[in-house]
Amino acid sequence: MNVFITGANRGIGLGLVKHYLAQGCNVWATHRSDLGLLSEVHNKQLHLLQWEITEEKSESQLNALMLPDTIDLLINNAGVYGSTIGAGQALDSVTGEAMMEVFNVDCVGALRVTQALVSRVIAARGVIANMSSKMGSSDDNTSGGCYAYRAAKAALVIVSRSMAVDLAPEGVRVITLHPGWVSTDMTNHSGLIDVATSVAGLTAVISNVDRYDPGAFIAYDGKVVPY
């Protein structure tokens, strides 16, 4: 199986890379400028790609990457939280620039990658998994704040649902994921679960994608996230 994972140099992305390599899959793992802990993973079935998801990829650029003709599983995992300085995402301090920066990575970035690779996913009649967050759920929002991150992750749920509808005739399944509150660099290691627990749950959900409605928003524990 050919698996493509963005944001794979740390945290959940790195955990997903290790999981699918252990399953014997061929894994294409992307990073920005820093390989991070990917540099410590040595496996002949691992392919490392420097990929900036805020930039469009031309056909010639894609061809130069020597990608496989088919991708069975595309995981759009790359994301940023945005400003954590002071009350950087509070109502009285969040800026339009900050909103757009996070939106460009967490929502539009996933769309760009999908557009670049969708023909390969279609060829495999594969699966696209988009990593959102329960913080993008209006139903779950009882604490306010976090404007940029919440808005971008909410938008990704809608984008993911549209992908599911549009790609269903091509035999491609699309699902949106909530990884849980995971102890990673992004959460300053304050999460409630570890990466291994999140990855075990996420990969189980992906394996059972046909049990869920197209574009469903599903947590790592298999439960539907109210949106």
C-alpha cells in the first residue's frame, strides 16, 4: 500500500509514518525545511519529501518528485496552531493576518495537497483522511477564544465533506479526523493522551472508513464528533 503523509517530521505525523512502515507500506513523508525526527527513521520503504503546503505545485514539480502512480491513502496531517503569544487568538487581539496564516496552512494547505495528488488517489480508489480537531466543532466550543485555529479547523471539516461528495463517484472515500488532545510539541506536551494512543485509534478509524458516512467527522476513539 502506498501512503502519503504531510507534516510527518514530528508528533502525530511521525507516529503515523512509523505505524504504516511497520505494516509494510511504502510511505511518502513530507516535511518543510527540517527533517526533525524523520532523520532517525531508517527504512527502505520510507521516501522523504520537502513539501511546502502553502505553495502550489506545478506538474513539472510533481514529476520531479518521482511520486507513485497510485496513492492508496493520503493523510493531510500538516497544521499549525498559530500565535500563542499572550492572548494572540483572543477576540480583542487576533488579527486578520493571523487568521489567514493559520487558514492557509490548516485548511487551504490540505486542499492544495489533495488537488495535486487526487488523480493518484483516484487511480487507487483510495482514501483521503483530513486531520481537523474537535476545536473546530461549534457544538463543542464552550470556552471561546482560539479564533484562528478554531475557524481553520472548522473550515477543513466543510472542505473535507465537499471532497467526499465530489470524489464518491470516483470510488474515493474521504474522512475527517479528530486526533484527541495529544501530548505533542503543538500542545506543549500538555495533552491527555500520547501519540501512540492517538495513532492506534486514527489508523483503526481509517481502516474502517466504510462504516462511516462520506466526509464524517470522527474522533480517534471511533465516535462521531458533533459539528
